[in-house]
Amino acid sequence: MTKTRNNHYVPQWYQEGFFEPGRNTYSYLDLSPPQHALPDGRVVTGKSKFVSPTSRAFCQRDLYSTFFGTAVNDEIERKLFGDIDARGALAVRAFAGEDASEWHRHFTTFFEYLDIQKIRTPKGLDWLSAQYPRLAQNDLMFEMQGIRMLHCTIWTEGVREIVSAQDADVRFIVSDHPVTIYNYAIPPNAKGNCYPNEPSIALKGSQTIFPLNRDFCLILTNLEYAQDHSANPLEKRTFAGNYRNSMVRTDAIIRTRKLTSKEVIRVNRVLKTRAKRYIAAGKEEWLYPETSSVEPWADLRSTFLPPENGLWHFGGEMVARFDSGEVHYQDAFGRTEKEREFLKKKPPSKPPHVRELCRCGSGRTFGACCERKPATLRPTWEERSIRERNLMLFNGISKILGIAEDRDWVTVRREITDEKIKDVYGLYDALWPRETNLLAMLPKPDGSARAIYTGVLHPSAISNCALGLSLYFDELLIEHPFIHPRTVNKKFSPLEYPNMYQQEFLKSVVLFMAIMPLVEQGLVTLFPDPCNFDFHLRDQMFEMAKFRSSGTRVDPKEEVGFMEMMKEEYKRSMLLLPREALRRQVLRSSPELDEKAVGAVLDGFDILREKDPLAVLQERSLEGGEGGGQLTPFKMAPNFEITMYLAQATGSCIVTDSVFRWRELMAAAGRGLQGAAPLNQLRDSMEGAEFAFPNYVQEIGAFAEHGEFGGYPALMRKVFKYLSTLTLRGTKPNVEASLNAEFKRVHVSAVWTAEKSGAQFSKARVSCLWPAGGMQDNTVNRLLLMSSSEHHLASAPMALFVKSNGQEGD
């Protein structure tokens, strides 16, 4: 079979829609014609204009080919685009017509085609490639398929308008990037939006332009901008999430506007400006719209605004009842829950004073927090922050459980009821709506020394060294211990069956309360699992983790303290049995005991329960069925994919005390760029040193307040910046020697201070991982792209492994 290697990135059937009647060719313009150097030194520019049939236009050799050794594969062209183009042709023709039933029939296919058409062009592929540190051709084709349907949800929730050029003397042109984005506030030469970038479709003022043929052009406008032209065009639209299920009207299309020749020329100017190299038109004079349209970029906006009298088709709230009895609610932006007003904050009319508390909710002053950060790198000021929500949860738990200084923990545990457990999980659910935009609340890569912890989330494990890591960075991110009740099956939900969560609830409360002093002090950010708010992210992460971990061997014995922890959990589960069941267990194992001896053993069990702060004191029945038993999940979180995802999104160093997680990070480092390893001297110095970690939260807070460990965050900021900006051209020996010398000074001072303080410390060693180019996995960059993250790092520059005595990490 002959291989198809001449790939049309603008399909021939689509091109035919731009021919003049009776013609089968059009005028074709090369915006960057080839240049040839002659032997005498002169440079000759090739032909820029010619008449072309569709077979020769908008195509490139091996654009979609994949290579396996010397073999060339064309399945993407034949199978993927063959199917999409066949269905897409019918969909585009349907939308060019006026039959609403055909719009409905081809609605999904049309936007699927629109999405792949935006990505499949040379410019689209260049943009996609730029989202990753490095992509070979085969990887690029894989990622192109991986992000399909990226834009569809936001497009379908917007205002849809089809304008006509039938009454004009000029018709629409076709470009080599026909799905074009126009934002009046972002001219083509704006910083950050030069080739191959275009404004994000999620910005309020971004409009998508797609000529259906020579006579009709589709314009998609975000609802907020269509309704209020004064809306900030550079702000993201409300609830700008990708890959959501959304219910929209398929018959809502505005088709009343007939453009003048001047307006058609403006549309063509935008199309030409955003093209990479080629455009074509039915007549040669239409190829030069810039000769007639010379007004500023922002002044073109009036041409693209939909008529106000047609907006009634869009927006509003929607309620649908299904045959199952389930009721679906959705607002104008696709949200399925009402906004929670108590979580919203009104942005200030002017910047706060440097000594006022920062509006991001960090607890620090504006001058010490967001003042020096550009607005794009600040957490949102319009919602309660992660810290503020944790403080609200802390106060709520204290009130619900009656936690106070004059009440001991045994008394609190005895008084825990199913209703109290349900109330706490209900409060957590209220504080974290399912449609929370967590990325907007998390910190961004802003130069701070930030770290994200990944390891076992258990009170007896995390206190060893993990919490002490907060002294070595400006901020330590730890995943929240509480399970989100809306993300589990109703059969296992703590809102439906709180009695199943007695053991898990105690463990989560103890861990949460232990960390909260550091949260209040701003040392720790206790964030919820991002998969709670993005089920597409969750599903993609599960599939990626399943593929990555196939064949991976996990030996719990390699994790220091893990088996002991599991044994303790098993003992607690046994102590949950009712007294009569425990009596039978005792007699079964020691039948020689008399009644008095058995009673003494059972009384001893009661004493063990009271002494163990994680043990449930309520007696449970042995009834089975729904709501029976105990759910005791054992979490090592976040997993590899989400750890990398958050490290790149927040600009964090990865820290772990898990041998298993460390091996995953080392594998990711091995897949990176090959080059001279940076900071060898510093790595040797750090790995040869012994680090001190305070054993108690109060001591950690005191050291942070007095600044005895303050040299470490300053050093980590410099190390992180150096690794993040390092190129393959080579390391900087003077800088590396300076960082190594600074570490030695800081470390000697900190160790001396720790020993002098009299505080209790655990000692541990650290392994360092900072390969050339950082740690990177294409699947993680794909997750970030799918999540509309715009300010993340291309890779995670560094990771640290905290090794307890006797623990190996190589």
C-alpha cells in the first residue's frame, strides 16, 4: 500500500468552499517565500504568489507521519484524520446551512472537528510542541491525540454567531491556521503572544473565528464579554474548565448579521495576521486586507461583537429531570452548584497598604506577600484562600467536637457520635465545593522557596521529619488528610454512613489538628486533592498511573516504619470489636483463663484504647450490610503524577521520605535531558551532612518565628532559581562554588543553634536529585495543559529524599 506522506493540514474539501463559482483553483500567497543565495552573493526571493488547486495547497510532507526505524507509518493521516474529515465535512456544511435539526445532529462532531483543526496545522503543532520541554515527532503525534477536545466545553458554552459575506464585494479567505483567536486587548506582537502563541480561549475577551466557507464565518464569544463589553478581556471567564459535561442548546445560533465589505476585510486581516505562512482567496486582491484595514488592533472589536438582541438565546439557568428521577441543575457557566457567598471576597478598589494583611489570605502583610508579584502570579483575591478555609474548618471541628483546653482528648473521643462525624464532613464539603478552581488558589512559580511533600499521610509518620521540612523552605505543601465526601460512592460516603468512618475520622482529625499551628503560622499549606474538583484530571491520572506502574514491584518492608504502622492499625481494628466479641477471641486463644482473668484482659484492652489517641472508644456492633465495617484507607499522597503536576504548577521542590516515591522520581529524572550534572559540590556536601528536624510542632513554630533556620529558605531560593534557569550550555562554576560555601555556613549555624536550644530533634540524611533539565514526564505536562494551567514550569527542577537511619534510597 502506498504511504500517504503529503499531509493536508487544511482538508481539500474545506478548501473547495473558498473557490469562486465555476473555478477549481484560487490565488495562493506565501507570506515567507523561500530565499536562495547565488554564487555571486546575491539573495533571490522565490515566488510568493501563484494560482493553486487544492492538491498543492496547505500541505506538508510527513507532517503527521510517525517513524519506527526506517519504516514510515501514515495511520494518523488515513485513520484519524480520515474519519474526522469525513464526519467534519458533513458538520461544517450543516452549520453553513439553516436547518436547526442538522445543527443538532452534527453538533458534537462539529466542535470535535473545530478542535482538531486548531491543533493539526503547523502553527498548532508548533504551539503544542512548545508546551513540552522536548517532543520527538512520534511523541508529538501522541500528544496531539491525547489533548483532543481540549477547547470544546468552553466553545459550546459561549455565544455562537454565524455572519454572512453574501452582500459584500469581498469574501472570506482561508489561512493555514483557519481556527483563529482574536482578543482586542492582545495584539499579535504582544509579549507572550507571538508565534506560535495565541490568546487563550478562556480569557473573557477572546473570540474564536472560523470561516465555514467563502460566504459564512463562525464567531464564538464568551458569554460575559458578549453581555458586558467593558468586562476585563484579560481575565479568565467564570468556571473556565476543560473536559466538563455541560448541557447547552444546540439550536442557538445567531444568523442575522450581514457584513459589509469593510467588515469582511477586517475579518480577513485577523485571519492573515494569525496565519503562519500561507493564505488563499478566490480573488488575488482579497489577499491584502491590510491595505484597506489600517485601524488599531483594538478597533477591530466592533466587527466581532454579536448583536445584543440575539443574546437571549444564551445564558440563564437550566434544570433538567431525567427518567431516573435525577435532576440536573446548571447555571450559565456550566456550574452544577449554586455559588457559596460565604466563600467569596470582594476585591479591593485599590491596592492595600504594605502593612495591611494581604488579600490573598496568607496571613502575611501585603508588603511581605503579593506586593512584588505580578497579578498573574498571585493567588486569587476573590475567594477565601486555602489557609482561610482551613482555619474555618479548624474552628468548626473544635466547636462540633467540643475541643477546648480544659477537655482532654479521651473525653472528646468518648463523645464523638455519628452525627458529629457527619457534621464535620458536611462542613468540609461546604468549604470545598466540587467546582472549586484549585489552581487559582494555589501559589504560582514566583521565586519563593516552596516544597511539596509526598509520602504517607498518617499522624505517626508525618511527624518524624516531614513537618520539620517546613523550616527549610518558605512554604511546605501537604495534601489534606480529609476525604472529600462528594468524591466517593454514596454507599461509602461519610455523609450517608458516618459510622463507617469512625477510625478514619479520628486519624484525619488528629493529623489535621497537629498540622494546624503551622498552617496558621503560614509555614504549611494544607491543600485538598486536585482530583476532587476535576474528574477528568482524576480519570486521566488513574490511566497514566496504571500504565506507568504495570510490572512495578512494591515491597512495604522497604518503607521504614510502614509495617509497624500497619500492625498498629490492625490492633486498633481489633479493639473496635464489641466487648462480647473480644471475650470470645480471648477465650479462643486462651481457653484456660477463668472469668476473672478474662475480665482483666478486657479491662486491659480498655486501657489500651484510652492511651492510644487514634483508637475509637465507642463500642461497635457486628452488623453487616450497607454501612457496616470500617473504611481505613492508607494514603501515600499525592501520587507521582499529581506530585509532579503540583510541583510544576506551584514552582516547588519535591520532598519525600518514601523509598518507593523516590524511585519513581529517579526514573523520571533518567528520562530527561543528558548533560553535565549541576551542583555536584553542593550535592556532595548536603548528602554528607546530617539534618536536624524538631520533633514537636511547637518547637518548629518557635524556630521559624525566631529565624534560627532562616538561612535555609534563602539558600533554597537561590538553588531553585539556578536549576530552573540552567541551560545545556554548561554550568557556572563560580555560582556553584558560592552556593556550596553558603550551605556550609548555614548548616553549621543551624546545627549549633539546634544543639544549644535543648529541643528534641530527629536526625536524618538527605539525598538530592537535580538532573540537567529537571525531572519531566510528558503525561504530567499533558495534565497541566488539560487543566488550563498557564504559568507552570516545564519540569520539576529538584527533589530531596529524607532518609531515616538505616533507610536506603538508591
